[in-house]
Amino acid sequence: MRVFVDTSVLVYAYDRASESKHERARAIVEELWNAGRGMLSTQVLQEFYVNLRRKARPPVSR
């Protein structure tokens, strides 16, 4: 079964500001990708990029 990954899960997987959320999200994403079950939409990727550019500290460069 394929699983759609939400923007917030990707952001938490990348951003280490909230350690407990980061670890859980990272584990989820890693498990889904290793199993080939994770799915993303173009909209989620766009939202992920915008969130990391605006909200991440330090912001992610282009």
C-alpha cells in the first residue's frame, strides 16, 4: 500500500528544531522511502520548499 506524505512530515523530517518531532518524522520518511511506499505531490514539494526557505533557521539556500 502506498502512503501519501504530507508537507508537515517532510518539514519535521528536515528541521531539527523540535527533536522529538524530527526523529519521528525522519523515521517515517525513511521507512516509506526504503520500502518504496512513499508518495509526494507537486503541491507538497512546493509547500516544502517554501516552508524551508521562509521558516527554517537558518533558511535553506536556493
